[in-house]
Amino acid sequence: MSIGEAIAVLAAGIGAGTINTVVGSGTLITFPVLLAFGLPPVTANVSNTLGLVPGSISGAIGYRRELAGQRGRILRFSASALIGGLGGAVLLLALPSTAFDTIVPALIAVALVLVVAQPRLAARIRARRERNGTTAHRDGGPALLLGLMLASVYGGYFGAAQGVIYLSLMGVLLTEDLQRLNALKNVLAAIVNGVAAVFFLFVAHFDWTAVALIAVGSTLGGQLGAKAGRRLPPTALRGIIVLVGLLAIVQLLLK
């Protein structure tokens, strides 16, 4: 890797770490860069996954204030993320790369609709519960755990826009501030990337230069993203989520 290529990968890592912490979809920055510099798709994918782990941890640390009081929820959601992330990593090596090509853009589109409609949907759900005299499950119930597990399968497989999917699911099924949900999203992303990376260490080939550059860049980006993301009002954050999700759909359809 030349000096110019190394700088480009480092810069991509910073961008990916930043956008992952704020929304997600940082893979759509780093993965194409690695492919452009000649890495085979699977090697680029696994190298990218391992390199983004420090960035995910950095972003979660940056959002630690919003994680206060969510310990039990983190433990429950983390179990789903762990199982799903490992399953997705296995599928990456077992299935052809075209397996998810059709469903992923549609999945992201549905997630974006949920993000946009989340305030109205949440209000209707609350109103219906009040009429029926029922209360919301504090942690979203089995439906959310299953949804997060399935989203984590996708995250372990590729991961582009997995943050958008996490936020849409939690936004509809949890009565919680969007910034606190974003903090949870960062923890789940760190777990999924981490378990997938550990699995890949034993069965896949890495480009360690790319891993190191993305790791350094994404760690810096995680802190930048946390500082920027925590200052955004809910409406602005929701708008960024939708914009990034739409860009992800376009890139996935054109690849």
C-alpha cells in the first residue's frame, strides 16, 4: 500500500467512525476504498469489520452519559447482538455475496419509513395502550429482541446501515429519547463487529495494514461523532439518519 493509499484508508476510517457513531453506515465509506485499492471482497469485508471495532467502542464511550440507567437493557440486547453477529459472520463465508443484494435495500427502505414515522407510531401505540389499560414492556419485549437479533445477523454479514435498522426498531418499540437509543446502537454495533471479527480471526485472511489504519481512523472518528451527534436535536438526527439511509440504498443498488 502506497503512502497516498494509506492516507486515503486512514481518512476513510475517520469518516466511517464518525458516521457510525452518529447514525451508522460507515462501512459504505471504508469498504469501497479497500476494494478500489485491490483487496478481494471478502478480505476487504473482514478487514473492515475488524478495523471498525475500536471505532464502535470509541463511539460507545463517547455516548456513555446517555447509557446511564440502561445496564439491564444493554445486557439483554447484547445477548441478541452476540448471537446474531456470529450468525452473520458464518453466513458471510457460507453464502455467495449476492445472497443479501436484493433484500438489503428493501430492508433499509422499510427502516427509513419507520424512522420517519416513529414519533407518530409511538404516539398511536401509547394512545392504544391507554385505551386498553395496558402498559409498554420496558425493554420492548420478545419482538424487539428478535428484531435486534435479525438485524445483527445482517450486521455480522456486511453491516451497511445496520445502525439505521437498530434505531428504527428501538424507536418504535421503546419509549425512549433518540439520543439514548443512539447510545444503545453504538454498543450493539461494537458487539456485532467484535464477535464477527473474533470469528474471522480464525477462518479468514486479513490485510493487517488496512485493519490498523481503519482502527486508528475509526477510533478518532468515534470521538468526533460522539461530540457532534450528542448535540443534534431529535429532528436533525432523524433527518441525518434518513439521508444516510437513502445514500446507502443508492450505493447498494448501483454497486
